[in-house]
Amino acid sequence: MEKKNILKQSKIRYELYHDWISELPQFANIQAAFYPHTTESYLFLDFLFRSEHQKQLIDILRQLPSTSLFFTVGGHLFARLSVLDNLERKLLFSFISQLQKKGFLTDFHQAAVISTSELGLDIR
């Protein structure tokens, strides 16, 4: 019911919205996400791993308590992981270092995602 009210307020016909939403999966990947403490509470970290064990690495990292995003490019694995604070960040880096020592990955690069939600450009 609320959806129709938003459409009505925006002066968008429901039929137009329905046509658009039904074609969306052809052009976008829609992923449900779980962040128990709301997305604003998390620091998002992007990793680029070089690994010959990408599936196993995904299976291990997917066990983190919030939604993680993965995709592969050649011999590299991109992972967007989230942590709540500096302690969790340090523990994650320690864990990744242990995975590297055990041979799950050979190299990695990392970057932090900076939120631009204050500007209305939220990239999460």
C-alpha cells in the first residue's frame, strides 16, 4: 500500500513502475543484505585477493556476521567486507594474514569505502 502512495506522490503511474521493475533484473543485480546494526554502523573494506582457491576463500569469508559481496576477475577475487570497529578491523586483518600463511591467498590489496551519504550519494 505504501508503495502506491510513494508512486502517487511522485506522480508515477503504477503500470509504468511495474514495467520498469519487471525488467530490472536484466540490467541490475539485486542482492538482499543483512547488517544487524544498520549499515551506518559499519566500516566497509574492499579487498582484492590473488588466490587459486577463490571458492574456498569465499566460503570462509562468507561466514562473517554481516553481508559480504564477492566477484571474481581472472585470478583475482574482489570482496567487500564490513566491520563494526577498529578491533574487528584488526582481527579481520590478522585472520586474512593467517589465511595467507596457510596458502589460501598469495597477495591482497585493501581500501576503505568512504560514505558519501551526507551528500546524497550513498554508494552502499
